[in-house]
Amino acid sequence: LFAAVEMAPRDPILGLNEQFNADPNPAKVNLGVGVYTDENGKLPLLACVKAAEAQLNEAARARGYLPIDGIAAYDKAVQGLVFGESSPLLAAGRVATVQALGGTGGLKVGADFLKKLNPGAKVLISDPSWENHRALFTNAGFTVETYPYYDADKKGVNFDAMLACLNAAAAGTVVVLHACCHNPTGYDITAAQWEQVIAAVKSRNLVAFLDMAYQGFGDGIAEDGAVIGQFVAAGIDFFVSTSFSKSFSLYGERVGALSVVCASKEETTRVLSQLKIVIRTNYSNPPTHGAQVVATVLTTPALRAQWEEELAGMRNRIKAMRTALVERLKQAGVTSDVSFITTQRGMFSYSGLSKPQMERLRSEFGVYGVDSGRICVAALNEKNIGYVTESIAKVM
Ligand code: PLP
Ligand code: TYF
């Protein structure tokens, strides 16, 4: 039966983890996968999560099936975060939100729904993008192409080329946009540039799919969500996927969501019914624990305040590591301008290092980053940054 089955390639990023784990080098540092670790190099269990779990344990609730679209209080809390608690859109019942298996699950439910809605549409992702964007939309049956994004010479976004590409796209094309903290480059576009993107989406009748996997890691929860308000103000229908993997440090619980902005309450009801079919035919209904934790934190004022503080702590620690990275590289003898590292946002830095340099970092120094030159700044700490910057200086 399986004689002709071909070996599939490893995920380029998750595959690195296996290589890292097998490396006997005691000095090794993992800057590959996008995971936040604290000042001691440990994956944190947030205090707000621990407190919510204690409450949930105390209540010792039975585990029935959840509704297909998940916990109602969770979906409502997601909407408040993404669109703002007082958004008139929510009051008008114009957003269909479903609980999903992480941000990836939100993207997949949206992709499957879009494929049924408009089977001939093309999907555009940024060049470069999170690799799973291409794989996920391809597996959902779409032809996936890219729009220009990163400009290596400028160390930033090639916005003119990006906009020109969107303005030339066929009606119905699905455009996947990183709402904030672009993965892998760390370069975001400005509010004024977003306005131009929105104008292109509107005039060309494109379908915007915003991937918000890092809300709160750029400038703050509301600040990072501001782009959603810009889309709403333009009066277009669009998709937003949400992930709490990073912002709650709940990677393995698979907590995320998909929100679809519709033209009316009645339309929202029909869209929601279709999203529920996608979910029912894939995994029937979502799991309870992670969403219960997130809903408890978001709806309990004291825990909510604690979460916002802990998230700010992660955000500020990453920013401090960016500044330290620039300083320490200079100290280690790097003379080229590396100040671009502090203009990048979120968990990653596109370092500009080449594939051979990244390979040397791994083989000679046990410093693991992605071949594209991406390093996870959120995995740096006072203990490993000296070794990392000296290693980088040696390969530069
Ligand atoms: N989208 C982007 C841009 C990501 O970087 C990630 C990272 O994991 C995801 C989506 C997926 O998030 P999750 O782990 O919640 O599925
Ligand atoms: O880009 C990253 O490192 C994270 C984690 O298939 C990740 O988004 C990487 C690859 C993957 C799933 C998650």
C-alpha cells in the first residue's frame, strides 16, 4: 500500500529543533524556532495562566463536548481584543468568531471556507513569509504566489513593489498580511502604508486575510491591533486569525481563533454556519482547556491586568535584547551598521547573515538560527548573548 510513498521534506524550522536537540555541544543556543524564553532561558508559565488554572481546577468541571465554534465567552473575549471592546462592529453583530487550534487552525478554517467560496482564487503571501503560509494554503487547494516585501539592500520593506503587486492582482485574490511583527523579517509597514494597502484591497476587490500571531509583541495590545481598526473603518469584509501561543505562552495547548468581518448580522449568521461545517468535518469541535484558561484570564479583571503586565514584560525584554545585540556586536568588533536590529519588531531579527554563515554558526559554534538569516531575539538572554554575539562576529 505504501511502497510508492515518498519521503516528505522536514519543516525547515521545526526540523532545526531536532538537530539542536541532537547536538552535544554544551555551549549550544537555539535561536531557530519562534518561542519566547525568559532571562533564564526557560519557557515561562505565566502567573496569570497558573492562577486561572488553579481556579479551573478548584471548580473541577466535567468535560463535555464544546459547541462547534468553541466557548462563547472565549470567542467574545477574542473579539474584544482584536476589534476593541467598544467596536460598533461587535455591537452590530458583524463578526463571526470561532475558536481554533492555534493561529494555524484559524488560518486553515479560513482557507477551507475561502476555497469553497471562491475555488479559482489565487493566494498571495509576502516574500518572504512564515513558510507554513504557503504549505497551508497550497494544501487547502490554492495556487500560492508571493508579493514583494523584504528589501535586503534597504533593510526594510519594498513598499512600492508590494503595493504595485497588489494593485495588479485579480479580483478575489486572497492576500495574506502579517498584522504586526512580520515573521520572518521583523519589518512592519506604517499606518499610512496600511491605508494604501487597504485602498488597493478595496479598489481591486481583494480578500484580506490578516494573520495576527504576535498581538502585544510590537508596541502593545491596542497599538498592534490598530491596523484592524483601519480595515474596519474602510468598510470592507476581511479575515483575521488570532494566536495565543506566544502571548500566553500556551504553545502546546493550541489556542487561537478565526474572525470573519461581514456586511450585516444576517450575513454573519450564514458565514458562521459555513465555518462550523468546516470545523465539524475536520475535528468536530475544539478542545476545552486552553480556551478556558484564556477566557478566564481575559474576563477576570485582576488576571487580565496581570496578563497585560506579563506580556509587556516579554515585549520589553525582547526590546532590551535588541539593543544589547547591537551593542554587543559592536563590542565584539563588528564594524558594519547593525542598527536595523532595533527597528525590527516582534520575536525575530532578519540578521542579513547568509546561508553559509548560518551553517557555520551551527556547525562551529552550536548557534542555531534559520538558513534565511532569521534569529529569534526572544531566545536571547544575559547569559547567552555574549557567546552569541562573539560567534556572529566571527562568521561576519
Ligand atoms: N502565523 C505566524 C506568522 C506565525 O509566526 C505562527 C507561529 O507559530 C503562526 C501563525 C501559528 O501560530 P500557532 O502556533 O498558534 O498555530
Ligand atoms: O516561525 C516560527 O518559528 C514559529 C513556530 O511549522 C513554528 O512560528 C514554526 C514552524 C511551524 C510551526 C510553528
